[in-house]
Amino acid sequence: MLTNQSLRDQILSLVALYHKKTFANYDFAPGESPVPVSGRVFDSDDLKHLVDSSLDFWLTTGRYAEQFEREFAAFLGVRHALLCNSGSSANLLALTALTSEKLQDRRLKPGDEVITVAAGFPTTVNPIFQNNLIPVFLDIELGTYNVDVSHLEEAVSPRTRAIVLAHTLGNPFNLDAVLEMAQRHNLWVIEDNCDALGSLYRGRRTGSFGDLATVSFYPAHHITMGEGGCVLTNAPRLKTLVESFRDWGRDCWCDPGRDNTCGRRFEWQLGELPQGYDHKYIYSHIGYNLKLTDMQAAVGVSQLKKLPAFIEKRKHNWQRLYDGLKSLEEFLILPIPTEGSDPSWFGFLITVKPNAPFSRGQLIQFLESRKIATRLLFGGNLVRQPAYRGTQYRVVGNLANTDTVMSQTFWVGVYPGLTDEMIDYMIENFHEFCRQEK
Ligand SMILES: Cc1ncc(COP(=O)(O)O)c(C=O)c1O
């Protein structure tokens, strides 16, 4: 007899067959096949999870989201992982949570200052503007591409309340210095861990140090859900605030499809509402809806199983590229892992030295002509982007290295889809270009 379960099993075994037929490996043809910077790496199990979830037709956040949050928090060694629909949303939620009145005198108020850097991805910094706070930009170091901590102290003013920094392209920032200063000045710390999933700092996973941390599951990232993000925290009160801002600003914390988790659904009296107003419809924040679907979370559950292998492959590819390019240091600044760290690299950053006999543009164009994809360090110097013209911010010292990154730096891929053959092809092409330009 055909039961629901046996039908589901048949569908899923067909999905595995479909995956094998459709997404089979193809041979690499040097010069013809692309060498991408990043991409989704998935197997039949990922596709089966996606279809399995679709057959539930639950659609919104559900059983897979609950499973992912539990397993992901355990992987990172944090108490709470809260899924949302992108890394950008995770950054928005993490910072916005700190504006809640429930934090009393530790809440962020309009005009408060947040220390950050201008070299990087826009949505690390955008929530500062979106919450009417003022970013204070510090310069970065070439090589690690993280904040230059020698100016940290100088950046603090009586209005400073928080530090928001990304672990650039997987390389942890100097957490010792940042956390020490944050503690001394009673500042919140948010780690943007979107590009650094699996990185270690002094043996502990990045994303577990800050008051809050964020992760992205966009296809370029260490694991993917297509679109997706996560906020991490060890603090139960911050967890509740992030959830509230994510889920329309509501006061109630029932999961979708559940009622009366608090056991007092019709007994609350908050604000100027009548006594007993349904808790499901009480709003304590001006919130958003940034939840993700259970189909995305289902893919996350199966991707998470592969994360340790993905991390190892990223490290392997990075090291092979580093060893192969080491002899070109006359022309190129190669990436430097932060002291005390073991990065789970997102990409391989290279700065063309000012005395090199070629420009970044020439090198990039050569690589692209050989089908080797390149990327810039996202927005370069964000304050020079059109979006930030006329905005209010402060710069401490100067942004000389940030400007250098904007004009001289780029990166190539180390993602797990790249094979040794592809990495060796990249190395050969760097050498060929440098030989011919010498
Ligand atoms: C450092 C950093 N933060 C945040 C994001 C935003 O993530 P998402 O694309 O999931 O919104 C990215 C995107 O790649 C990123 O690199």
C-alpha cells in the first residue's frame, strides 16, 4: 500500500537520481572553464532536504529552523542562534536590538557613536546609519585587512556605546585588544562573522566572543541556504530583543503556529492597552519581519553537516595558493593571518605594491581573460561611495590604508569547489603575468 511516508521516500530517491544526472562533476579545462571566486557547493542530500521540507508545505519557519538553530549554536559554542533572512538582516537586528528601551541606560540612543571601519561590506555599517547613530571610522592594516587597533583608544568619546567589526574575509580581527577596550569603556561588541564561519581565535570560534554576532548564508558563504542569516548571542535578554525586532516587534515569543507559550496569553497589561489584550498582538518594539522559510533552513541543516570539511578545504586551498605565490612578494602583499588566529578563509586578498611594474587593473584584466574570477574588497573605502555622501560620521586619524585597499587590493577564490588543479592554474597565471610585466 502507498503510505504518505513511502511516497515521500520514493520522491526523495528520485531527487537523488535527478541530482546525479543534473549536477554531475565536470572536467576542468584550463583557460576554458571558469575559476570562480565562490559558489554554492551542494550534494544530493541538500536537494533532498529542500524537497522534503517543501512536501511538509509548512513554508514559514518550522521544524528545520528549530533543528538548525540548535545544532548551529552547538557548533559555535553559543547559547542562542536566531535565524533570519540574510546576513544584512542579521546585522540590522543585532544593532537594532541594542536600541531597545528594555536595556534602560545601556540602550543606544540617536546620536550615540559606534566604532567601525570603512573598508568592507556596506551592510556591516548601514545599520548604524539606519538607527540614527554615528559611525566612527578607523583605518585598517594592510595584510590582515582588519582594524588598526593602535587608534582604538583615540576613537572613544563620551558618546561611544558600541564597536561593530567584521572578521575581514575570514581573518579574525584583534579580539584581545577590542574586547579589552570594550570592557574598560562598557561598550557593546558586535562581531560580523559573515565571512568567517569556522575561524578560530585563541582556539575558540569567532562569533562566540561579542555580545552579538552575525552570519550570512548567501551562496558565496561557507554554508548556504540561498538567502539566509543568523544572529548569535549568549545573553537571554538580547535573544528576546533580537526575536522581537525580527518578528514584527511583538512582545510575545510563541513560535509560528503556536499559542500561549507564556501561559498568560490573556493576562498581560502593557502600555496603554486594555487589561488582558491578546499577547500575540502586543508590540514592544517598532520591528520588522525578517524571518526565513523552513525550506531555507532545511538546506542549512544538511549543509551544516559538511561545514567541517568545507572549512578544511578552504584552508587547504588558501595554503596552496599562498605557497605558490610566495615568490611574488616583490610585487604583491600576501594576506597575513591575525596573530593567535586560525582563519576559515573566505577569499585570498592580494594588494599590488606601489612599486610593482603593473597596476591592479592590468593584473585583474589578465586573470579575468584567463577565466580566473576576481573581486574587490567589497565597497573599498565606504565613505567614498555615493550612498554615504552627506551622511554624518567621524574619522579618527586617516583612512590611508583603506584608500590603498580601494585602489590596489583584490581577491581570488579559495572556496571548496576549487580543486588543486584549478589552484595550480591560478598560480601559473600569476607567475606568467609577473614574468611578462617585469
Ligand atoms: C562581511 C559581510 N557582512 C554582511 C554581509 C551581508 O550578507 P547577506 O548577503 O547575506 O545579506 C556580507 C555579504 O557578503 C559580508 O561579506
